[in-house]
Amino acid sequence: MTRNSTPIKLYYDGQCGVCRTGVRRLTRLDWLGNLEAIDFNALPLDKRPVEESVFAGGMPLHTRDGRLLVGFPAIRHALFHTPIGMLVAWLLYVPGLSHLGGWAYDAFARRRKRDGSSPACRI
């Protein structure tokens, strides 16, 4: 695995403890600098890559070829482009595990508290 000059852009909610923790873990695995983590809130409205309604469905990611992935597919893609995360990502492409991973991600995202009393997403 080698570094590509075009980073994969992973957007996250910098005001969300869950998002910050997830991005921090991903970037620790990213020894080759393949990922660029961008705080969604720090971007002007006209520079945001997706609407807030899309962002509410999960962490968005722009691949090197311009595709937009959201939620579980985005995390799986990001993991695949890190040296150690690649080992886990291969498993997440297995059809049964892929379905289960998507279900678990969506279930977690639906149950996050968004009332400001916890470090979870406000969006």
C-alpha cells in the first residue's frame, strides 16, 4: 500500500464527541496519510459537500474518484485505505458481515443522543 497524492476526504462533526473519537482512531491508523479529516462545521455553507440531511445519515466521505459514500460504506472505505484497518475492512466486504456492519452502524446512528446533554452529534 502506498500513499496517493490525492487524499480521501472524510467529513465529520467536530462538535460531536463520537465523531471526533472515530476520526481520531481512523487517523491514528492512517500512517501513510491517505485520509484528510475535515470538520463539517468549519466549512462555509456553500463549501459543504453534502446537505445536513445527508450528513445526519452518517459520516460522509469523498473517494479519490469523486464518489460520495455515507455511513458504514464510508467507514469501511476509510479503513481499507489504512495499513492495519485494511485487515478489518476486508472482512467488512464479506456479504453477511457487510450487511450486519451496515445494520449496526445505522442502528447506532439512530440511537445517538442529539439533545446537547452528551458529546453526540447535534446535526
